[in-house]
Amino acid sequence: MVYFLMFLLLLSIPLCKTDDQLTLGKPIFPSEMLISKGGIFALGFFPPANFSNSLYVGVWFHNIPQRTVVWVANRDNPITTPSSATLAITNSSGMVLSDSQGHILWTTKISVTGASAVLLDTGNFVLRLPNGTDIWQSFDHPTDTILAGMMFLMSYKSEIIGRLTAWRSHDDPSTGDFSFSLDPSSDLQGMTWNGTKPYCRNGVRTSVTVSGAQYPSNSSLFMYQTLIDSGNKLYYSYTVSDSSIYTRLTLDSTGTMMFLSWDNSSSSWMLIFQRPAAGSCEVYGSCGPFGYCDFTGAVPACRCLDGFEPVDPSISQSGCRRKEELRCGEGGHRFVSLPDMKVPDKFLQIRNRSFDQCAAECSSNCSCKAYAYANLSSGGTMADPSRCLVWTGELVDSEKKASLGENLYLRLAEPPVGKKNRLLKIVVPITVCMLLLTCIVLTWICKHRGKQNKEIQKRLMLEYPGTSNELGGENVKFPFISFGDIVAATDNFCESNLLGRGGFGKVYKGILEGGTEVAVKRLNEGSGQGIEEFRNEVVLIAKLQHRNLVRLLGCCIHEDEKLLIYEYLPNKSLDAFLFGVL
């Protein structure tokens, strides 16, 4: 009860604002704080939100109403007697946090003379010599947050250095169960851990480069992420397009890595993205061996790699099994390329290999299940820019996502060579013969049908009583034109070619093959002009050949169609001149 009242009293005292520096002989107390020059960040003493008997020193955003702590000095050694706690500069240990009993709760452990501590507008708290050299900085000792512009040192000489560690809970800044760092077995991938077990795995890096994205897609905020490999050191950093916007990359107490941006309109932190995504199969190994989390659909879902099927469709974590077992030896396997993949975990890196050498390395090893290749540095600054990965065991924790863009080459069984060849030798010749025979038959049918149609037309005309006599005998070369030629000449009786219409049909202009212009009279099916009238008109026009009369060039009978083909008169008919008929 006494401690609770003490904290209420402490919170009721207005904090005395000081400058941005902590100097020798000028410590700060629980009622004071440092404020960066631009007023963006503050450093001071704070109690957790649940008012427990603890007090911590930390850095938080200063100009927002919701206190958001981004760094804590004594997270696992809280102050329990706040009345006389101090943060001071000493010549023996640099910065020291102590209580009234003289207990040192936190220190930088650096022996210096004349140094001062400065809180920068980046959120970095540095110990600086008089000549401007920074000999210690909070950015090298992060807790759960990475800020814009912060150089997060991930590894040094292949040794894992940087680690984010989540708070125990939302109200407890002590070390929690979840942490993030590079994978000790390979510095090619980052991993979120739940204790010592993998919880969520980042993709294996394919290059040392800068990548940018717009967050959210309808805003003007861009986030640029950078991996910097200086040879011995590997850094991660991010920047945003608008430095006035408060952002942070934070590992929360549930193991979720979140990128957040402060929204002034709602006075709250807006979630831009998170990993793992809520309710997704992005948690490590969720889809089991040889399964992958597919993000290409509307909802992420577990699926099997090509050539595999579910062990138990009702349990996604049961994974997948091969449809056909691999057979060792030449011709017993093939590799399929799976694009846009986050390649699996549990890989073996083979150094100093080209792509072809990497493929051959896997192909020649019967136990190799898959391989992937990338060039980590196109600029040639790395001693070995190749990244050849092979897998000999189960493939676990894969993803398919359009933004990943890496090919995984998966080994699958090949159908037996003998059986396949025998099948081809039988099927191919039969198929070719059938196609040739079909073409020959269709060609003969088309030619025979065309000739038959012309004979049918001629017979239909000449078989009517008196036709042959009236035309001068059966040997008269009466011109018959195929229906197909007429359709082509009139553009399928297009209305734009219509010259006129009468009681027995319509007349169309046409152009026969060779360029001859003709007028085609198409008798209506219900016009009343039957085959007798059609014959009479043919006979009459055939007899009345005169230079002042239109000449009959041919005729056609096709099923119910009866057509007459005349020479085309461009100057219209006689009635048009006499009566002005258009």
C-alpha cells in the first residue's frame, strides 16, 4: 500500500524538463527527464501501466498522448525504491543507474573521463566524448523495437549479435519468451523464437539490397528496408519516406513482429503489417513436411508441393507424402521449378558454386530432394556471392507468395523409361496415320461434293419438260455457279450490296472471283415463284440475247435457294430513267 501511494505521488508530480544531455555531476531523478533537441523523444523514469512496485528507465515518443516505450535500460532489474534513484555519469563506469542503498541496477560499464550522454532525435541515447566520438549507444542494445534509421547489427564475423526480445506482457517490460535474431545455423535467415523453438521464420535472403514498398497501398508512406553486408558485419535498417511520421518495428509479447505508424486522427498506432499474419499458416511448420502456406488465394491455406498429396486432409500439420517414390539412378527422376517460393528450412549451403554446378550437385546425390540458387551480391564485393542450397531431408516451412520471387527446384519421380518409350512408339505412328487418312478423306469429300452440286443443279434445270429443247438441246453449255461463290461475291448477301427488291425476291450486287461485277437475283422462298417460273425466266432470258437487254450469266439451285446471276448495269434500270425511281 505504501509503494502504491508512493507511485501515485510520483505520477502526480509534474516532470521537470531538462535539456537533451546528461553530464558529470548533473544526474536526473524520477521527477526529471531528458528531451531530444527536436522534441521527438524523451528519456526518464516510468512505471508500468499496471502501477506495480517497479520503476524503469527508458526512451519513449514524447509528443504523442500514448506513452510508447521503445527502449528500456533496466528491464530485468527494476527500481523498487524510487524516491532516491538516479541516472548519472561517472568517470569509472560511464552511465550508472542506482538506488538509495547504492545498488547498481544498470550501467554501460565503460570507463571514461569527460563524457556526456545525449538523447538524439532518432531515439538513440549515446555516450559521447568531448571530441564528438560516440563510445556507446542504445541502438547497439535494443530491447523489442527497431526505429527508422537505426542500424540493427545482426551478426559480426558470422556470430549472432543483435536480438530483439519481447516484453513479458503488455504491462511488463521484463524479458519475455519471444525473441528475434538470425538463425545460429545460418546467417541467411531471420527467426522469431519461442524460447529455443522456432516460431516464425523470415525468408532466406536472396541478395544484399534495398527493397521498398508502399504501406498501406492507398497512402503516401513508403518503407525502405536495407540489408548491408560489410564483410564482417551484417546490418538491417529501414527508413520511411516521411520522417515526420512516427513509426516502429516491434516484436510484441505474443511473438508477432509488427510495423506500426502513429495516426494523429485516431490518436492510436495503426498496424501496417505483421508477421505471422493473424490466423494464417505462417507460424513455423504449420503445414507439416512437404506442405506449404499458399498466400496467392483470398485466404492463406496449406497445400502440398507438386507431386505430393495430403497425409490426412483433415489435419494440415500432418503434412504431405509423395504420390510416387523416388528411384535412384539415371532417368529415375526429374526436377520441377516452383516459382515465388519461400524456400524450406533445414537446408545445407554449398559454397562457391555456379547455378549449373548447384543443380548438378543435387542431381548427382540420390538423397537430395531439392535445391535453390541465388547470387547474393551482383556488385562483386563479396568473396563468395553464390548461394547454393540443397535439401536432403523433409521440406518444412515453405510459403508461396508473389512478392517472394524465388524458384525452388523440386525432385520428383520420372515414369519408367521403357514403358514410356513403348507407349510413344505405338501411339505416335497410329496418330500420324489417322491424321493423314482423315485429311485425304476430307479433301476427296470436298472435291466430290462440289462437283456433285454442280451436276445436281444442271440436272434439276435440264430434267424439267422442254428445258433442253428450248435451250437448243442438251449440249447447251448452260452456266451454273456454285452457291459458295455467290455467297462470297455478295458478302453473304450483305444489306449494303442490296440493289433492289421485287415481288419475287431481292437483287444484290456482287463481284465474282476475277473481278466480274454481277447482279444476283435471289428468289424469296415464299414469293410464289416456283421452279416452273424459275425455269421460264431462265429460258426466256437465254433466248432473248440482245445488246440492249441484260444478259444472263448463270444460275444456281442450292437446297431451297434459287438464284439468277445477271450482268451488272451501273446506270440503273429503264424504269429509273423513265419514272425517277431510286
